[in-house]
Amino acid sequence: MKPISELLKQRDSVLYQIAPTVSVFDALVLLAKLEVGALLVMQDGKLQGVVSERDYTRKVALQGRNSKETTVADIMTREVITVGPQTGTRACMSLMSHKKFRHLPVVDDGKVLGLISIRDIMDDIIADNEQTISQLTNYINS
């Protein structure tokens, strides 16, 4: 089982983040521009929460709120579950599946290292399985 830190090394080291005081509309613009489904909500270098497309859908659109008048702080997920860099990818997948969320911040000693999505983990597991299949096929054929 590969530690999640290995996945972070394969990705862009940029932390996609937004301040809690920004409007939800501006957060949606940034999500679309970056082509991501969630952003870290940071203030003074500290993780305050995570805001996702799902937060917008459930807490703004379905409640008839105005995205230009609502702030990220109003809708973000505040009680964020995080993992350390040595947490295994399969453990992360299990946690995300069990708790029903799609984005998982990786934090080490209070410092946010990155945000992993369920897609990142699934892509890694698929690649790992394909490598195992290839190795077994080569072994059988040799």
C-alpha cells in the first residue's frame, strides 16, 4: 500500500485555495477556471475548511440563496477530516467512501500539503492493478 505522499509528489505542488470571506460566486468561477471540484479554505496559512461544488449545490442553489451575496464561510465544510502523508491510498479511499466525501486534505504537523480527490486515488489504484496484471501476465508467459 502506497503512502498518500507518493500521490502528492506526482501532482502539481500548487495548493488551490480561497479565503472564507470570498463570495460563493467567485469561488465557483475559480473552481471552473481550475477545473477542480473543491478548494481548500485557508486563512493566515491555516486550514479553515473545504468548499466544493456539492456545498454550492446543497447550501446555495437548492436553498434559493444568492451566490454573490453568500460567502464561502457560510457554506464551507468546517469539520474537515484530514490525513497525514504516510496514510495509505487504500486507507484514504476507505475513509472517503465510508464518510461519503470526495476530497481529503493531507496535513503534516499543521501544514497543509495538498488536497487529494477520490479520482486521484482511483487512478492510482487502477494503475497499480494494471501493473500487477502486467507483471503476472509476463510471469505466466515466461
